[in-house]
Amino acid sequence: MIHIRSLSKAFQSGGRPLQVLEGLALDLEEGGMLAVTGESGSGKSTFLHLLGGMEKPDQGQIRVGGQDIAQMSGKALAAYRNRMIGFVFQFHHLLPEFSAVENVMFPLLMRGEAFAQARKEAMQRLEEAGLADRATHRPGQMSGGEQQRVAVARALVGQPRLLLADEPTGDLDERTSEAIHQLLVRVHHEHALTSVIVTHNPRLAGLCRRQLCMREGRLHNP
């Protein structure tokens, strides 16, 4: 599913290049569930953004499902993100002026799917996340855990093959975090996903089949 070789990425800092990733390699089979741990600033989020086509590498190959996304045009990357990837971030990034079901619908509407069908599919994903009864509520009317469940539903609505999560419970209390952990594991299996989860939470990392640690711009066994 994922084949990465010689991946490098640097950013400008104070007029100098700051090397974040250097020579990173990874193979992850289809259906795999990988936790990426490591210190803050080690490059975990940058790695996830590259894998999700949100940024482009300076060098290297990123093959996902047979496609080298490092070579894609901007338009092709947008289609890749919309159809292949489901994103869950630490902060839910829901649009505050829209209801839960409207937030979940957006990826489908961006594809050009009919409104009625998009709403039907969004409701199915909200029901799966245990939030069907909150569909018409706006984010400000929901708890942090509920908002993150909406974000998970939105990530799944387009039937992605790859789920990317960046500190998905980093802003939640322990009890709420555990519920989100169990939801992520359940949808991983039920949707036959390949999942890459960046986390500082040892409980969530331990639920994944495989763990790697980011150090010095590369992935290592913990």
C-alpha cells in the first residue's frame, strides 16, 4: 500500500535550511495500522502531511496504492486527497457555521455528488460514530469528544483507502480519548483501511499493529 524511499524535506529557518526528514524509508502493507511516535519537532506531522499530499518533498519517492504522489500535479494531488485519504487532526477543523451532517457532507459535495445522496452517506457515517442524534447540531453545541467523532465521520465519508490521524486525541481528556481510540480501531477494521497514526499517547500506539519512532528525520523501531 505504501512504499517510501529516500524521502527528504527541509524548511527555511532564520535564512538557513532546517532538515526535518532525511532519507526516510517505509513499507506498509495494505490493511496495516501504524503508530508513529517521537519527540515534538521530530518531523512526525511533516511526514504525515507529505504522505497525505498536503506538502511536496524535496527528494524521494512516495508510492501509495501504486501512485507516486511526489510526482503529481496540484490538481492530481487534490483528487488524491479527496478520494484516497481520510484525515483526522488533533483539532477537528469543523466549520462552525454548519451542522455536523453538513460538515461531514462537504468532501462528497466537492466531488460533485448529489446533495441528497451526500446527506444520506453523511448520516450513515454519523450513525457509525454514535452521533446520529446530533446531526443538526453545530460544533459549538457539542463536546470536544463529539466534535472529534464528527471529524472521524467526515474522514470516512468518501470511503478512503488510507486513514491519516495526527494526534487525534491530543486535546481530549483520558476517558474521551479512550472512546476515540476504540472508534479508530473499529473503523480501521470495518472499513478495511490502511492507517497511519501520529501520537504521543502510549495507549493509542499500543492498539496499533506496528509502532515506529521518528528520530533524526527517519523512522526507527522503538
